[in-house]
Amino acid sequence: MTRIAAARNNLIDIAPTEWRLSNGETPLMAATRGGLRFGKNFARTRRLSEDGALGRDAIMQVVAGWQQRDESWHLGLIVTPSLAEERGSRWCELAAWPDPDQEQYLDLVKEAGRGLSTVLGLPFHVVPPKTPEQAPPPPLPDLPITSGLWSLEPVKMGESFKKGTPVQPGQLVLVRSSQWTRQKLMRALWYLFWLIVYVILSVATLTSEIALPNAGTLLPNPEILPYLGLATAVLLGVLVIGNVIHTLVAIKAIVIDPTSRSISAYSGKKQKWQKAVPDVQSVYVSEMVKKKSNDPTIEHGEINLHLGGGNFFHVMQQGQAETNDTAPRGTNKPQREADAIMPLSRDMLHTHLQSMGLHIAEALQTPCWYDMRVK
């Protein structure tokens, strides 16, 4: 005889021709080939006839299954439709085993179920645990999103240009802020101002009869001072021209096309570069973060494309510190304990740059990685 323990101090004894259920020393139910015999308390708790008998012809099969509600295995009988109508249920439970892991008592449940089905001469069926439905991922933050000097914007119906770059509805566009252009031009004007000052002072010194100051041992010959001023003016002129040219030819828009799974950079209508899947294997969002986990400010951040191996291609740099005051607050924010590279998912998002990177990765249908550098 085999004895199996179950919940609520119940014991199951299995013999070749009999299957018994008891609570300690108190018999509850016995099954033989002809059916079940049981006491009044067992009948009352299971809504069975109080005459203490349930014929085999009223039972269809023996069933065991795991229930999510109480995280337990349950063993019982499926009764015929006519009896089910009288009882209000087709299920008649016999024993249970609490098992949050779903595997700890499975073998015992099967042994008890097979023993009962053999005694009754009825089929035995195990209902496997249902795979819990995964909660849908949180939505991506709405566009447009701005991080530093760049904004990620959707192309709306009717739009055909962004920053002079031809676009189509359904595409995403990284747009460089006009603030960047103003900064470059203001720097050029600042250099131009000092260029004019140096030229005026140097020319005035060369054409006047005013005695030059004695610069001491640092500059024994003061006559070269005007020429140093002119040389400085030439250097400033180069800086002025360089800033103006850079402003004119710099990338103003980066177009992400979900249809072709490509990303292209433009200065006006001129394409500067293009990368596409499968050359693009993933998108990397790199950020320099402070060790204080409650500080959302990111002083430096950039987005790069991983082209395989150790090859990366730079897409954009944040350009200035981003406070992320209105950024999403993901439920799975990583701990800032040490440098780390990890997959970036929607429930991790906590900066605007991460949101932009994940939008781009999902548009390209490629993985997105978060490269966290702790300073």
C-alpha cells in the first residue's frame, strides 16, 4: 500500500483495489471499482448525496490541475452533466497540495490521480498550469521628444520637408535645434568683433608715431607687437570662416525610415551618410550619469549605431546638459553602482535621450542597448 500526504492533514492510501482518503485517523472517503463511499460530512462539503454513495456511472474522469488563485494542485472528479446540474458544478474536489513552484508536488499528484483512476477504471487527465499572460509593455513616450540640442519628431500628413530635408509621412526625424545655429553664428560674430579690434589696433600702431611700450625681457623688441596683433586677427578670421562654413554644411536632420529600416543624415537636401539594417545591428544609448540615483540630470549623452564587432557609428550628441524634468519614470530603473551595458526596454526609460534611442531602435526593428557610465 502507498500512502501520500495532502493538505489539511489529509492522507491518501492506495491499494490495488481500493483508494482511501482520511483526515488523520478519521476516514473520509473510499473508492472501489463500483464507485465512492463516504460519510455525511464529506457529502455535505461536496454537495453529494447523504446516502454516502456515488456510483462509478456518475463519474466521467479523474482530473488534477494547478490553480493560480491559491497556487495549489487539486485532485478531483468530473461528474456527469445530470449530476452536475443537481450539484451546480461538474467538479468534485478530493484533495489539494499547496505548490507555488508548480513542480514540487506534481509527481505525488500524478501518483494519487493514477491510483484513483486505476481503482475506478476511469481515465485520468492532468491539466497543466496556464502560462500567465504577460502584461503589455508600457507605451513609448509621445513624440516630439527633446534632449539637449536635438528633437525627435514624427513626420505628419502633409509634411514634405524638415529643416529643408525631404521627408515622408510615417518617418521619424532627428532635428537639430535652431539654438545650435544661433550659438555657432554668435561665436563667429564674437570672433569677428575681436578680429576688427586687433586689426584696428595693429594698423593704428603701425601708422602712428606713438612710441611702442617696452615689454621687458618677455618681448625684447616691441616693434613686433603690431604684427602679432595682425597674426591674431588672421587666426580669428580662420575661426570666423570655420564657424560659418560648419554652420552651413552641418547635419540639420537625421531621417529614420521604418519601411526601409534605414537612417540617413542630411544637410538640407544633401545626404551626408546612410546606414541600414542588416549593417545596423543595434542602437546604443550612452550616458554619463552621476552616482546619485535620484539626480535625473545627464551632462553628456549620445546615440550610436553598432555595426558589428567593435565598430560603432556616431549618430548624435546631446550637446548640452539635460535636466529630464519631464522624462518618463520607468519602474525598472537601473542602479547606478558601476559602469554597465544592458538591454534598454520601455519599463527602464527615465531620460529623454533613452526614449529617443528606443523610438529609433523600434522603428529600425533592432535591439536597443543602454551604455551607462558612472562618474
